[in-house]
Amino acid sequence: MNKVIPEYRAAAERGQIEVSASPFYHPILPLLCDTDVYLRTHPDARRPRQPFRHPEDAADQLERAALCHLRLFGKRPIGLWPSEGSVSTAVVPLVARAGFQWMATDETILARTLGITLSRDGSGHLEQPEHLYAPYRVRADNASVACAFRIMFSRT
């Protein structure tokens, strides 16, 4: 186990891999920014008695992650894999300010954002690959971050 981080660091230094980061304590960043964001996709959900809105906590989670990455790998990360793939427009400026150049989430987020359905044929192959396998840039509040979307595999 003691060799894992040094091996990843060495591979990154050789240019073989890029190591991304996740928010430090693995929080759901959009919920730290504003718990009411959940109501956009779940309008009938119960809400907390008091709304929780602390984007400064989300920013701190990103900075802590970047500093830990710097300590372990010798440089700040440029890629972010948000906890549970959770993203929102409120997160974009925080991610950019923390120095991340890209973030990743899943195809369900892309489909909802574009207002489309990503369907598969009988063999499980994506029928509209041009949507998923394309570069995207998300913008909010004069901030911009590249975004990649991963395939969701179904277990059958």
C-alpha cells in the first residue's frame, strides 16, 4: 500500500497518466452551495427546515483537495472528479477559481442538460455517440471549465 502514491506520482511525472482530484471530504458540492438545488430535479422532495447555502465551504473543499494533491503529487491538479459526479452552475466558478481546468461527470447529467435521451441498441452500443464523445465547456458567472462525460454502464 505504501507504494501506490509514489507509483502514481512517478507515472504522472513520466506523462503516462493524469491524476484528478475529488473534493477533500467528498461532499456533494451543489448541496453545499444551496440545498434547494435538489428541488430542480426532485420538486416534491422534502427540504431542510433551514436552507443551507455555503458556497465558501464548497470552495474550501476544492482548495483542500488541491493542496493535498500538491503535497502528494508535487503539483496542483487540473482535473476534478466531483463527488458522485454532482455538478451545478453554482459549482462552475468555484471549480475555475480553484484552478481546475476540467471536470468529469456522467452521461445522465449530459442528457438532462441537453434535453435528450441517450439510447442504446440491443447490444448496448450508444446510438448517438456524437453527443457523448464531444468536448464541452460549461460556463457560469464569467467562469468556464471543460467538461467530460463518462458512459454509464448498466448491469444486466
